[in-house]
Amino acid sequence: MKVLVTGGTGYIGAHTVVELLDKNFTVDIVDNLNNSKEEVVDAIIEITKKKPAFFNIDLTDLALTEKYFNDNKPDAVIHFAAHKAVGLSVENPLEFYRNNFMSLINVLYCCKKYNAGSFVFSSSCSVYSDPDSLPISELAPVKKGKISLWQY
Ligand SMILES: NC(=O)c1ccc[n+]([C@@H]2O[C@H](COP(=O)([O-])OP(=O)(O)OC[C@H]3O[C@@H](n4cnc5c(N)ncnc54)[C@H](O)[C@@H]3O)[C@@H](O)[C@H]2O)c1
């Protein structure tokens, strides 16, 4: 089974790629290196002794995103590619909306068109505010209101 990890040279993405390779999935990474370095791929290879395919693609570019899906046909997608810095998102919200929404919409469009069967989206634990219990389960209620600073 081939899993596409978008943002796969980023913080969470790279750890996810290591876990997937250790469990013998075939892994493709798509990342535009906006907030990471291609050397991360070498570190992943050193840890796992396996080689993920790396594609330097900006997912806000639909034509390039479609070309990746058409050429490589992933079975599943785990989507981590996004801007995440809370402070910068407040300074420049439009750029965050542009990057994060356009990437997400392009990836979802391609999942449907090219039959990627599963899609996992990495949201933010901030949506749970102060959780009732830890660790937070996927069934935990989404809460409005106060967001704790520790979550950042
Ligand atoms: N770090 C955390 O503790 C945490 C917790 C919960 C959720 N998340 C969410 O998980 C996601 C990943 O977080 P992270 O900490 O790994 O961030 P990160 O910045 O380390 O990784 C994100 C990766 O996405 C890439 N990227 C950004 N825009 C792109 C684009 N248009 N096309 C291709 N690649 C692009 C960046 O180059 C980077 O390598 C974010 O959505 C974040 O909000 C993070």
C-alpha cells in the first residue's frame, strides 16, 4: 500500500514517515520545503534503512498536484502540509488561508479524482480547548471559547 504524506519533511510528517516505513508501507513525501529541509529525507533513510520517494511540489499548484497523483496513484493520504505558526497566522491571515485551504482543496480534489481511498487530516488539539481527559480521544467534544496557551 502506498501512502502519500504531505508535509512529510516537516516535524510531525517526518516522524509519521518513519513509522509508516517501519511498518513496510511504501511512502511518498510531497513537500515544498517552505518550513523544512530536504536533508530530512536523508535522516529518514538513515533511521529506517528505507527510502521514501520525495517530490518538491507546492500543493497550492493544482496542475503539479494532479501530475503527482496521476503519475504515482497513492492509495491513501495523510495531510500535514500547512503553515502552522499561530503568531504569523494572526499577522498574515490571508496567506495562511491561501496556503492551507488551497492545498487542502487541491489534495481532496485529487484524492477523489485519482481514487485515493483514505484521507487523514491533521487538525489542531486547540479545537478541544481544555480537554475533559487526557490523552484526548477522537471522540472528545469540540469546544468553543478559551484556548490554553500551553497548547501552543
Ligand atoms: N506540531 C504540533 O504539535 C501539531 C499538533 C497538532 C496538529 N498539528 C498540525 O499538523 C500539521 C503539521 O504540523 P508540523 O508541526 O509538522 O508543521 P511543519 O511546519 O513542521 O510541517 C509542515 C510541512 O508542510 C510543508 N508545507 C507547507 N505548505 C505547503 C505547501 N503549500 N505545499 C507543500 N508543502 C507545504 C512545509 O514545508 C513543512 O515541511 C499542521 O497543520 C499543524 O497545524 C501540529
